[in-house]
Amino acid sequence: MTTERQPAPFTGSTLEWANPPASTLPRMKTESPGPRSRDMHARMERHQRGSYTAMVGLHPVAFESGQGVVLRDVDGNEYIDFSSGIVVTNLGHAHPSVAAAVGQAATELDNVHDFAHPRKVEAMEALASITPGDLKLFTFFCAGTEAVEGAMRVARAKTGKHGFVSFFNDYHGRTGGAAGVTAAQASNGLRPSGSFLVPSGHAYRCTMCTGGPCDLRCAGLLEQSIGQNMPGQMAGVVMELITNGNGATVYDERYVPTVAEICQRNGMMFIADEVATGFGRTGAWFASDHYGVVPDVMCIGKGLGNGFPVTAIAVREEHAEALASSFPSTSYGGNPMACAAIIETIRLMKEERLVEHCHDLGEYALGLMRDMQSRHKIVGEVRGKGALLAVELVKDKATREPFPQAGNLVYQTAFRNGVSWATAGHILRITPPIVMSKEIFARGLEIVEDAIYEVEREFGYT
């Protein structure tokens, strides 16, 4: 038995490996979904009976493999990946270095619960080198919802209180506490006692400062809600700093710091849900970096393991006692394979400056998307940072009435033509791997825009 690390076989550039020539993409051999996809979906449906997201039902393709920014389905069609799984494969699919690291770990040790092991220590030290401020304490989990629940337990342990405030349209998970701070359409049953939602500072959908400059009335409403609902009993605020499920909402630069200040004034913990926004996704290591804030607890995941199921909470050192008393242990969190994925993901991102690449990609992408917006009557807003982007479709730019019917058709049309992506009705999310080249992004967006033109014609806009 040995604990010596085997060298990763991959020594090239991730950007070169992940991106074939843009002129070769997509490669469609059959209609999409093709016959094998339809058959495989039918076999899956026999056992799931509709228990999957709406976007699967809208375009029931079955995938077989992926490399970098390209996905291949079971019929041999190759797609430009505009979803990264679900904002997960930041470095692209099947990165050989990450795969080798996980495979090597699997040959040495499977699970020692929450005892120390070399990879766990190394993963924590790697995380501590990139997390903001004094967020240097960590507990590992497997799913984003577990991380949110863990963060909420820390807040309760620290404050001795139990209530939480979150925001309209945010998504934090599907288990009890996390569902309680998630918008209703993603929750089941009654919202738990002590959980409240308030309007967020989404400028495009704001009903408070319409027609005038933003004076952060939405933040004032947050503080009023705290005082009116459960004064002195609120443990924290849970917030997506840039939204994911609601389509890449980027707030006024003053808004997130103001929310953090409100938490401090009211003796509450500020919990940043960065499960989707972390690890370079927004063109910075974390969305917190854009706003210059250090949360009390930060939830991280998705890109943390580049597809391997691992999440974590990062906690400020001043809250060490609360973390220790929050019952943080899990069965699988911090297992050697998960930690190997973390170590290799962070190493690659640092050595190849992939966060900087994503920042540049985002600037380029938003420029293209704004030009596209100017050409279309149904494109109400384009937004985002880095590789967390969205297009919001409306029936009329003046009324901003959402247009989910158009969104579904654009989604299906672009998918048929070689773009694999995610939709949320009238909000089309564009979340490619952060390593995508500008040329392939432009090719994918061209397919999306062609689909928008087609749908506009179908609905009589042209």
C-alpha cells in the first residue's frame, strides 16, 4: 500500500483540449432527438414517470459521452454545450487530469467518514488559498441543498435564533430547510415556520424604483420585513449573489453589501449561496469577490469537483464554535475521491489562469448578446457575468410580459440544431464550461439567434 501521488497523464492546455475548431461544430448525424435517444428516454420513462425537469421532457435526448465543451448523444450527434450539465462541468466534460486523480484515489481508499486523510487536508488547504477573507473553515457534503442546510445550522448555532429571510425567485435546494428559503415553485408543501421571502433587487423586474434611479428601496424592504415578521428571532439571510435558476440576475453593486450590513445590524448571519457562482463561473473565484463582501458562511459546490458530487460550506474563523456545534458530519462528504477532484480542479484553474479566461469570455459574450438583443423584439434583457448568462424573452419590451411559450420553442429549436442548454420558461440560461473558446461561444449563440428569428416569425413579430 502506498499514498504516493501518481502524476496526472495530462500535460497539455485545457483550453486547447476542450475546444475543437469552431467550424466543425455542431455535428448532427440524425434528427435530434434521434431514434436511439427516443428509445432510451422511453426506457428511462418506464422507471421515472415524468420525475425529471421540464427541459428533459421538451427535448428528450440521451447523452453518451462528452469531451471538453462538446456533448455526444447516443445517435452520434455532437452538440455545443451551453449548460455544463447544470452549471457543473466548469472545466469541460471528462477532463483527463481530474479523471485520473479521482481514479487514483479510488484505488487507495474509499471512505473513512470524517477522519483526516491526506487528500482531505490538501483539499482544505487548497480551498483556503482561494476563499475570500477569513472563510477558512470547511465541512464537505455531496449536494448543494446539504450545504445550504449546513450553513443554516451554523447560523442557528451562532445566533440561538431560528428564522431566515431569502428572496423571490432564488433557488437553494429541495430538502426541508433549503426548500423553505427557495421560491415556492421549487418547494413542496407549506413553507416551514420562520422562513420568509422578500422581493430582490432585480432591476429589470423591480416594482419600486420604476422610471427613476435606484435608491435601494428593495433593501429597505428587507430590513422592514425582518422587523415586522420575527423581530429578534431571525438567524440569517440566505442569498444567491448572482442568481442561477432565475437566470443570471446581477445586482446593483451597492445591493449585496447593503444586505450584508443589514444582517450585521440585526445580529443575523449573512449566508451566500455560491453553489452555482463559485469556482470561476462568474469571472471571479466567487461572486462575493465582485461585491467586495465576505459572508459569514458561503455554500459552494457544482464546479468544485467539476462534476464529481462534492459541495462544502466555508465558514469565517470567528464562527468556529458554532460550526463545531452544528452537527456537520456526513456519510460521504470529504471522501478521498471527492477531495482528489477538488485538488485537481483548483490546481488546473490556478496554473492555467482559467478564471481570467472566463472573465474575458464573459465580456465578449455579453457584447454579442447585447447586439443580439437590439435586433429582436422579444429579447427583453440579456444579463450575467462570466459564463453565467441569460436571455429573458418578453411579449413586449414596454410591458415586459414574460413569454414562456417563445422560450420553450427557442429552446427546442436551438437544441435540434446542435446547442445543448437549459431553460426556465421565458428565461434561457446560457452556462457553458468556463473554458469555452470565444469562437465556439459565438457559433453557439448564432444557433440560438437563428432559433429566435424562427420563433419570432412563427408568432408574427416579423
